[in-house]
Amino acid sequence: MKIAIIGAGLAGLACAIECERLGVIPDVFERDQSVGWIWPNAAHFLNILEREMGDIREHLREVYGLDLKPLSELRSIIMKSPGQETKIEGRLGYIYARGKCKESLENQLFEALKRTPVHFNRVADYKELSPKYDYVVLANGKDTGSKELGVWENHFLVHIRGGLVFGSFATDSSTIYFNKDYAGKGYARLAPLNATQALVGLCNIGCGEFETDRFYADLVEREGLAHLEFYCKFSMPVFSCGSVTKFQVGNILLAGRAAGLTDRLLGTGAIEAMISGIMAARAMIHDLDYKSLIEPIKRHLENISALRTPFESLDNKGLDRLMLVMGAPGIKQAIYNTGMNFTDVVGGVLKKVYH
């Protein structure tokens, strides 16, 4: 069986690892000279969003064979609105590195490959590869192929600005900022990479591209971050958040972001990207229905995304009230420190109410 994988990101590398386990050596095509984004990033694997998995790291290792080492365990999340602040503590999840650093998820997956050739500096076209291979997995982290195939549905655009800063940080704690003035319907965050470096990121939804730099400066000033030493600042291409109507077109399988597997609440999708790559490998090699394998992932992400709908209607005073509610002892305990599958229970109800 001949399998081509376009993209050596999380979905593509996880797919290649699973193909190897199942006895098929694919060809992986990567347009960059190495794996990982060119800008640094930190992925938060939150237990509250993946409650059905239990401990996320153990679940990925035991169920999918992915033994991934985090930068640290996440034990504290501070959430700030313009006038309120709440702190959640517990075993909340893990912080993983993204990008080109040695510890990144991409490099950990790349090192797990044993025989698969990764063709770097190779721009691959699924239209050219599909006649030459039994299957082609489109896992390049882009929506262009999905749009060309006529299966992409766009929901909104996200403008992202970030900065790598030096300072003193608790490695097991992250801060999330909600403020309509600079984030619109999005959010900002301070995420540690280690004890002396962190990322200050803004995910703005609703403003124009050329306004984002001004909003980023506003974030830094309003949240008291100007004292930090900025090593560099970066601007990511406009990120379209959407979904697909089909996960497979002919012998072409979509995985990761190309399959629309990014939630529309916080923009997470790393876990789902890896699992979708694994499911693509199993579908191809075992002749299974890829749609059936991927539907539970899509349904779960839709439940997460449904939490965005009531959030979008809030102004800054409403965000303050939300922080008060989320910080209330009973609510805090019910959401974060019990076994309640909050995301799928509440998100499932909201999906029915608003749709």
C-alpha cells in the first residue's frame, strides 16, 4: 500500500507513526526544512476540555501509543476580566512546547519515527499525488486544500500577535485575559515556557488586520506587562476557524486543521490533530470508514465550540459577572475538581439551544 502524507505537523507525524506500527511505511512531504512552527508557542492540554480522557498524558500513551513529555504540569489558571480575577487550582492539565525547540510536540513525534522518510523542502500537491498513491493524507495545517475540494465552511477569522518575554514565571501557572476592548470576541494569555521565558499572546476575533498591533500594545499596557523584557514580537498569518462537510474526498483524507478540527472557543486542536492522524492511518490500512472514526472527535469539538455562543454576547461588565460566577466556591468545585464532563454536558445543551 502506498500512502502519502502532506505536512509534518502533529496530524501528519502521528499518522506516519501509526502507519509504521501497522506495517506500512508512508512518504511524508514537508515544505519547511524541519518540523515545527517557526514561532514559539505553548499548547495547554486542559483536563476540563478532555474530561472523558481522564489524565490526558496517560490517555495518549495508553490508548494511542504517544508518550509525550510536557514542559510542566498545569496546576493554576488565573482568569482576568477588566474588573475581576479568579484563580483555579488543581491538576488542570499539561503545558507542551510547540515549534522548533527540541522539546516541542512536533520534534518528539519526529523522533518517534523509525523508518519513515520525511522529505523536507518539498511542496506537495494532493492533486498530483492522488493518482500516484493509494491514499493521500492532507495534514498541512491549512484550509486551502479543503476549500479547493469544496468541503470547507468558514466561521470566523482570528488575528494573532505574540511576543517572547523574559521575566520570572511560575512554570505551572498560566493567565488568561478577557477584554472586549483589545481582544474582541477572543482572548489573550501569558503562558510560561520555563522559569524565565513566557509567551504573551493575543487572539483577536472581530477586528481588522491592521488594528491588531494597536490592540496588542493596549493588552501589554492594561494588564501591567510593560515591565517584561520583550525578546521578539511576531505576527501570524490570519487564521481561519472553520469546519468541513466531508473528511474524505475520493482517496484524499483530511486530518488536523485541514479537517476543521480546531475548537472555536479557545482555538485548541493539538490533541484532536494527533488523534485524527492516527484514525486516518487505521482507516486506510484496515479499510475502515474514516468518517465514523472521526465523528466523535468532531462532535466533542462542536460541544466545546458551543460554549462560545453565550460568551460572544457579553460586554466587559458581563465578563466581570462571569468571572465572579466561575470563581464561586461551589461552581469552581463542580467544574474543575469533580469528574463532571462539563464540556460535553453543557456544550451539548447549548448546541441544541442556539442551533
